[in-house]
Amino acid sequence: MKLRLERREFLGMAASAAVGPLFLGGKLGAAQGFHHTMSAGMDGGRFHSIKIADNYEIPMFSKAEYKRRWQSLQQSMGNQNLDCLVIRDTFDLRYVSGVAGMMASASICLLPQRGNPILIMPSGMMFGYAHEILPTPDLEIIEPAGMGSMDAAAAKLKELGLEKGTLGVDYISELSHTFYTQMQKAFPDAKIVESGAIFLASVRIKSAEEMEVCRKSLENGEKAFMAMVNTAKPGVTVREVFGACIGSLTSSGSDLDEGPLWGTAHWPSARPTGSAYPSFTGSTERKLQKGDFIYMELYSAYAGYYSFVSEPIFLGKPPEDFVRRFELNKGMLRISSELLRPGHTQKDIDDKVAEYLSKELNEKITNDIDTAGRPSLIDYKNMSPIAHRANKLLKEVLPGEVIVIAPLSFWDRGPNHLVSDTYFTTEGAPEKISKLPVQIYSV
């Protein structure tokens, strides 16, 4: 079968900012000019929304930011003797290119150790749509014609002379059997190795643009939390509180990829009596009543960067045992934040928290390690576009990270979050970027 690949390039940009998925692709076939005009842009390297094609105005990073990411990944690839990354994970695709949603769900990206990435997008509908919203300089998007996306990737690797090279694939253990079998068939002469750690290392340290996005993401999450506080009261349904949260996130510009995970319970039980997810915990039509409390993991994703908010909402005056549990969590948070500086490890911090709890509770508390290799007292989340792997990032504290500290509180059915705070790590004491007071929000 003769290989036929269709390609598009965006040329002649009117501004220096990148919009949407940014791939500066290699050359394949004759160029077809595809021009858009872009207004606004990155003013002095600052991150903000930009208008493209007179139809869209979306938040996106600069061309320089994407190049920084590519270079960071490529440096790690060189250190590990990888010739090319085969990127399939949707979070990693967005990090490298900006491609998100339906466009990412069936796409594959190739990032050679030298050169620019290439995006393979098999869906005809999404391929056409991409050209409406992805006007970036030198962008190459390949749409396979008459073959699968994996075969198209193999053809591109052969063209680059990398068909017998060492290929890094993100999170091999999480791939479906079908996808992995397709890879082995498409790249029979290549050596395939795990490369997920390269992405985890790259997202840890934040650039100035990423910091701006992290602050905005957290700001949106805290606004959504306060919308819940202002809506919750006896007689109001769980659905209405959830709707206030979602409405706030949407109006603030946050994505809903992850959304809030939360429930209501009647103290002292943590058994959900109503939740945002009726298929899991029961009817959202349940009306709140005095003595209920709301606990949560409220995620806000702005431009793909996930923030986390967890504070307790209590209907009425909280009883003494609830206040006592909250104060213990607040103490865990205080000790963790004091030690969140270079030179300390995650284990160092958790051991100090265990000492604090042992003293406060007058019983021996140990820093047990769970089956995933994580300490059991504190959740540490690196604010990043890889939300579901965020707690795998922190081993030792490095300057330039954005870390969420969320103590785990155990009662009734298991661990839950009552409080959280978000910090930017520096060479010394961390900078707190959370604006919400750490308190019980009584309504």
C-alpha cells in the first residue's frame, strides 16, 4: 500500500504568541498555506486569553513556553538515550501541545530527541476542527489516510530514521492490551521503554507563565467553594449546592475535566447522605439539614492546570468533637507547611506529623506506607496538568514547585479531607498562595 499522509501548516502568524496545541512539525510533502490572523497575544511574556480566527478567545501559553517544555523533555530523553517519545496519554498531549478534549482522545504525538513534535490526528471531524482553533506557527498535523494512527506514526518514524531506535512510551503499565499490541506490531524493530517519569519530572518546576495559571486556577476553585458556602443552608438540595459550584467554575473559565468530588454527611458519620454523583451515593435531591457537613476534593482546572480546595462546611454550630478533629488537621497542615522547603523529603515531613499526632492523641501514630508507596497521613499534590498523578511527584522538596498539602482525616468509612493549603516552594520558606482562611465554614 502506498503511504499517503495529508498535512497542514500554519504560516505567517501576526503575533508571537502560541494558540492551542503548538507543534512545530517536520516537513512532509508540499506545503499548503493556511493562514489565520491573531489579535492580542502574549504581552511581555504574560499569560492571558487571545483571540484567534475571529471566532475563539481562549487561554493558552506562549510559543516560548511550549519550546521550554520540549527542550526540558528532550534533555531528559538525551540523558536516558531515548530517540523519540510516543505520547498517547491525554494529559501529556495537552502539556506538550495544548491539544485537549476530543482532539486529544484519539491523537498520538511524536517528540524526537532532536527536532519538533509531530501530531497525528486520525479523526476527520476533529482534523478539520483543529484548523479552526490551532493557528500556530509551523504547525504540522498529520491525518492518516487509509491507515490507522499507529501505522502513520510508524511511517513517520521510518521517515525520521528512528524505526530501530529506543522509543519512550508514557505510562506503559496503564496502556490497554490492544494499544500495546498495536505498538509492538507497528514498531517491530524498536526498543520500547517506559517514559512517564520524564513527564513527572518536567511538570514539577513551574515557569512564570505556569505560575500565573496556577494562581488563576486556585482563585477559580476558591470562588467555587465560596459559592457553595453561600448556597448551602437547611432546606437547600444537594443538587443546588453542586450547581452553584459548577456554575462558578464555568463562569470563571475553568475546565470541567475533573470537577469537584464531594459529599454530605450527618456528623459523626461519614456515610454519604447525598452527593454530586447520584449513581454512586444516592439522590442529589436530598435537602440539607442542620448537623450536616460537606467535605470535598474540589478540583479546578484552568488551561489544564489543576488546583485543589478542601475546607469543611458545617450546617449549624459544629460540635466539640468535630472542632477537635478539625484542629488536629489544622495542626498537621501547619507542621507540613513549616517543613515544606528544600532539604526536606516527604518522609521527613510525615514523620514530624506522626510525632505531633502521637503527642496530641496520647497514642503511637506511625507513618505507614500504603500499597502505592505513599505515606498515609498527608496527601501532597503538585499542581500540574497531570492531576491523576499529582501525588506521585513529591519525593524531596525542590524550589519552584506548587504543592497542595491536604491532611488525611480518618473516621467512619475511611480517609477524607477536611483542610488544604497551596504553597509555592522557594529557596527558603514557602509562599502561601491560598487566599481562603483555614477554618470551619458554619452556615
